Amino acid sequence: MRVGDNEYKLAISASTPGAESKISVQVNNDDKLGAVLNYDSTSGTGALQETVKGQDAKVTINGTQIQRSTNSISDALQGVTLDLKTLTKPGESQNLVIDADKSGSADKIKEWVDSYNSLLDTFNSLTKYTPVKSGEKQSTSNGALLGDNTLRGIQSSIKNALSTAQNNPELKGLGNLGIKTDVKTGKLEIDSDKLKKAIEDKPDQVANFFAGNGKDSGMATEIHNEIQNYIKAGGIIESSTKSINSSLDRLNTQIDRVSESIQNTIDRYKQQFVQLDTVLTKLNGTSSYLTQQFS
């Protein structure tokens, strides 16, 4: 780096922080350059000068000193990451207040609602049906999975999870969170003010409503588990896919057999035509001979 007119300095820093970080510079095949740049911070030998020695971060929490090699400490307080920015003056302390991220919780719930509504759009697209008059062909705009039992099962499982959530003893359904279902579209709508108030008044109950114990309770957890039954390895979708592929293989085999049968029939007709043509040629020759004999 340039530090002045015609004055430059080479600054080298360790790739890892902390007191245990080390710097080593080794120049090969150039003794003169090596005499200038070779350096080993472990032994302190070499021409370079270490201006700032690596140090560990130290912080005292409730009277207990904690020392880490990085300024980002995530293993001291459960669920909390401390990012140390500046030095604290001797005798000075900082108060750390840990509270629920209410704004962040509302944003996550809104993201979940948006994802749910997007999933409904996908379902509607895949199951779209365009009515036609009697005797007409089915519309090409129909959804690719119209009438598919697997997709119906997924829809039913998700709806059941939403219905079960209405029986929650603490919040008694999505309505008390400011979330309601549009009767026409089936999509979820959010009253932001009501959702915010529910999170502020009952943050633990809201978290429990969605996540539960993270294993088998909570609306979002139940929906996740239901979907996993479909998408996991060896699940319902994989089984359905194998069944469809098996049906396609059988159809392709039948098509090949029919195609072969048709080709064999065509070949037989061609052979018969050639034979008939030969017979016809002979008959024409015989007819000409007889005509000459009796003329």
C-alpha cells in the first residue's frame, strides 16, 4: 500500500483471527528477496516486523470471563450471537436485553402465508378444468394433474392441518392471529394490526401455535410432516412416479407390439400384391396367346 510519495509498504494479515493465528512467509529460489521477506511469526525470525499481534476476544458475562478467537461469539448464551464491535472502558458495563423479535416473527408469518397462497396457485394451475360441450375434445388448457389422486391427497392433508389448528386451546384458530380464509379463493388473508397485537400479547402461544414442539405438534410442523410423507425418499410421490413409469413402459411395449403387427400385415399385403401381379401378368400373356390362336 502507498503511504507517501514514492513510499510503499507491504501489509500481510493472517487469514484466521485470534492469539493462535500465525503468519509465515517463505521465498523460494531467490535468496536476496528471501532475506527481505522471509518471516515466521511462531519463532519471531525474519526481516519482517509484526506490528499488531493477534489477540483473542474477551468478554465478561455475569461475572464469568469468556475468551474466543473471534469477535462473533455464538456459543456463550443459548440462541444468542454476540458480535463484539468496540472495547469497553475499565469499570464500564453494558446491559444486554434479550426479547422476542416481534417484527421478525410477523414477517416470517407473512412469508409463510405468501408461500401457502403461492402453493394454492400451483394447485389451481395443475388441476384447472375448462368445460367443453358434449362430444367435444377435452381442452388443451386443462391442468396436467387434473384428477390426480396424489395431488388431491396433498391438498386434503394441508386442509386437514389447517382445520385441526382451529381447535388450538390457546389461540383457538388462525382468526385470533388476524389470519382468515377467503371463501372464494381459499387463500389466506392477514390483518397486520391484529397479527402484531397477538404477537405482542402472546408471543409464546403464537410460536407454539405454529411450531409446537417441532416434532409432531404445531400447525406448520404438522403441515411439514404431512408434506414429508409425500416428498421423502420412498414416499407417496416417488411411489406414484414409479407406478406411472411402469404404466408408460407397458403402454410402450403394447405400442411396439401393435406397430410390429401392423408392419407385418403391411409386408404380407405387399407380398400378396407381388404374387397377384405375377399371376395377372401370366393371365395377360395367356389371354394374348389364345387371342392369337383363334384370330
